[in-house]
Amino acid sequence: MSKRRYAVIGTGGIGGYYGGRLALCGQEVHFLLRSDYETVKREGLQVDSVNGDFHLFPVHAYADTRDMPPCDVVLVCMKTTGNDRLGEMLPPLLHQGSLVVLIQNGLNMEQELSAALPGVAIAAATAFICTFKVGAGHIRHAAYGDLSLAPFQAEAAALLPALIEDLRQAGIGVHDEPDAHLLRWKKLVWNIPYNGLTVALDATTAELTFQKDSRRLVVGLMQEVVAAAACCGAEIPDSFIDRMIALTEEMTPYAPSMKLDYDAGRPMEIRTMYLLPIEEARRAGFEMKQVQMLADLLLFMQERRLSGK
Amino acid sequence: MSKRRYAVIGTGGIGGYYGGRLALCGQEVHFLLRSDYETVKREGLQVDSVNGDFHLFPVHAYADTRDMPPCDVVLVCMKTTGNDRLGEMLPPLLHQGSLVVLIQNGLNMEQELSAALPGVAIAAATAFICTFKVGAGHIRHAAYGDLSLAPFQAEAAALLPALIEDLRQAGIGVHDEPDAHLLRWKKLVWNIPYNGLTVALDATTAELTFQKDSRRLVVGLMQEVVAAAACCGAEIPDSFIDRMIALTEEMTPYAPSMKLDYDAGRPMEIRTMYLLPIEEARRAGFEMKQVQMLADLLLFMQERRLSGK
């Protein structure tokens, strides 16, 4: 195994789990933290995982990227609501051969980052995992765990095999996908209905899937996402919808990240998960009317929540 | 003024106000009640109205239509959720020249009643009024009050002028409309967005109208209703949407009937206000995707509420 240097930007459920596993198997991993910085510096990082619990100590913990060393791979695991700061945050971490991996929800974050940091190698990643923070420096990984990765440009494609090798060595299931744009749209087929509707209806994924009216909502939204994706050049077979529904039927009742954000009073990832797909589809001549409607419900709810009404 | 015999079926905010005003100016009005029967029989009907409070005593109060006399005009003021019982309830009230007026929300209730009671003269009515029950036998009429009336068939058209004369004598503003189908669709332009969204977003009409994202929802739904109506042969000018929005901006913050029903744990008028319009539009080749989505949200919420979860 090659030993390489990793940065994890955002040490929540996703960053803590994947970064933690890489560190556990010997990689040099540098974690950026915010509120948990002092705790993790002092006590380390605890990961309770269905694949076996582990504790990391000491941890290379930082509160500012300017204190971090240049890294071979930068795993961006924070919410997309903070992505406008990446252009300023990432440069201290980058060397000539760095690969930035966005393990995030939404569409076209790679384009935005590439515009902010031209020439940087970028990969898209989606995580199929149920993991969340239960306390300061304390992560609970409850189910699943696979990562899907796709290069955004040729520079990234050349750097991805080494990362995939490291992840597999660390015990992480990896799906090597050819097309970042298609990967993002495929993830949206699940994310758009389930993230928004669990918030709008204050329901779990299981309730939405098994009640007939909400299931019709879910399927209708999925069909609109698939149709929009096709207009944008991302071909997803209709059978993918049946697979996503069947998958969700088998899952334990689940609160997706947007539901956790809303319940905790944090801003929701409405822009990258709803508004950017709607915009791309509109440029391709397709109006996502149902998705726009769900987005508007969420925008109203968010403004009311954040304004404290 | 001709003195005629009226029946009011459902003595809530609507029936109590309009029936009360007719009785106040000398018409013989027979009221059907359910839970308030004993109170109204004993104490009469109290109407607190912006046009002046009044008290009716004694009141011709009934708990069953079989005890009521045949009437010249039957004002059906109950929720459409009980309309499947009209075919059984109304016959004792009808004579050869009776006119049945449905002061209700939704679409095609006239067709359904006509199928249940062939040959009966039926008129459609929509009330632009803010009125509700505040206690047993106690109605509060807070604003507005006009009725729009349209004949469903030629038999009804012949009987309407006398009713309109009586209503005007009773101080009620009346709009004499030629087309029941168009009248129903026009009312839906306001009813579909505001009834459903006040429930789905737990918001007042004012919040929905002044917040930019919910206003986009309202306008988008109104546009879909206007487009569906046109496909069904009911031509509503686009300027009607601007008028409805302007009207709502001027209204005091308001909870429409569906919001009151939901908050009180009563079934909502989803079938007549959403599902029947969706069905008629579909038969005309138009898919009301946004309205279907709102209906599905409401159906989910109603099932959860009524099942006590």
C-alpha cells in the first residue's frame, strides 16, 4: 500500500467515517474541524460503526486550512451550503498533483469549483451511507458505506486509480464510474424526492415509500428527474426508479441529511440539490415543475425556520 | 316580497349566515343541524356579523330531513365530504318546483347530484365570505358575503330569478352568472392553491401571498388551474390570476375552510376540490401535475391525521 497524505474538509458523519477508516489503515489524514476541534485534538475521534468501532488518537486536527499541509487527496465532506468558501479554503492544501474529491449532494459543484480554482483535478463522489455525528468527535455509522467516484476531467481520471486502491485497502466499497455528470443526476433521482419530502411531510423514508399517496409523489418526482436528466444528456433507464424504490423499501426508516439539517435549524442544501438541477434542465428546455414546487415549499419552510417565526 | 319556504342543509358558518339573513327578513327557513340541534332548538341561532349582529328565535330546527317540510329552495351548505348522502337526504324536501342550490367548494357536484336525483333543478353557488362557527348555534361572519349563482340546467335557470330577488331583499350581494361549470373553475383558481397550501405549509393566506417562494407556488398552481379549465372548455383570462392575488393581498390573514377542517381533525374536501378537477382535466388530455402533487401531499397528511399517527 502506498502511503499518502489526505485532507478531510468537514469532519461530520461522512468525513469522520471515510477519513477515519483511511487513517485506521495507515494513511496520513489531516482533519479540518469547526466546533469539535478542541475535543478531537484532546480526545481523538470515536467512530461507532456497523463494521466495527474504532478510536483514533492522536488526530491531525485543524481549525483552519492555512495550518494544514499540502495533500495528495482532499476529501470535501462538508455541506454544499459552504461551497462558496472552497475557492479560499482549498489552496493551502493543494500541490501540483492534488486531487479534490467532492463527496457531496447536488449538481454541478465540480463546475463551480473548477471555475473558482482553474486547473485543479476534481472528482465527484456520492456516498451511499447512513452515518451522522452523535456528539463532539463522535460519529455513528449505522448502515451501508459504499462510495461512487467519477472524474470531472482527464487530470482527475489519471489520479483516481490510486485513490480507489487506498479506499479499498481501507475496507470501503468503491464504484468506479466513468461520468461525473451522470453520477450526480443518478443520485438526484433518490435525493430530490426523499430529502425534500421527508422535510415537507415530516416523515421517514419508509412512511413515504409505503403510503400510497406519498409513494405516488416520490415516483412522480423521480420520473421528472429522469426526464430532466435525459434532456441534459444523462441517460438513466426507467428501471432505475424501480431499483431505488425497492432499495428504499429494504432500508430501515431513515432521515436523510436535509431532514437532519432542517430539524437542527441548519440551512438546507436547496441550491445544489434543487435549484441547480432545475436551472440546468431549464437551459436544456425542460421545466421541472414538480421539483420546482417541492423546492418552493422547502424555501418557504427554510425562510420561516431561519427567521425564527 | 314573495314569501317562500327555504331549507338550509348544514347550519355552519355559511348556512347559518345566509339562512339566518333570509329568516331575518321574513322568509320561512328550516334549518338542518347535527351537533347543535338541541342548543338551537332551545336558544335559537346567534349571528355576529360585520353587517350587524342578530339573533333568531324560535328557529325551525331539525335533526333529520325526514322531519322537514317540502321547500321551494334547498340551500346545501354542508361540506362536500358528505355529498354521497344527498341522494337520500334531499327527497323529503323536494316538491315539483324545488330548486337545490349547492353552496360548496369543488367541481362537478351538480353532475353527481343530478345523477343521484334525476330531474331535480340544481344551481351552483360559490360564496365569497369569511364566516365560521364559534360555538353551538353561534356564527361569526367576519368579512365579505357575496354569493355567485349559476344554473346547472334550464329548469334551474327558470327558478333562479326569484331566489336572487329574495337574497337581495335579505341584503346579500348576488352575482348572477350564466355558466355553472365556468363558475366552479373560476372559484378553483383561488381555492386550489390557498386551501391546500395553508394546510401543507401551516400558513395564512397573507404569508403565502407575500413570501416570494410561496407566492410563486400560488401563481404556478393558479396558472395550471387556468390552463386545465381552458382544456375543459372554461375560458378564464390570465388577468383573473392577477385579480385573485391582488384580492388576497387586501384580505386580512385568513385560514380557508380546508385549513379549519384540517386543524379540527375533520376530513378535508380533497376529492371535490382536487381529485375531480384533476380527473376532468385528464379526460380532456391535460395532466395537472402540480395540483396532483399538492393533492398527494394533502392525502398523505389527512391519512396520517385521521389514523391518529
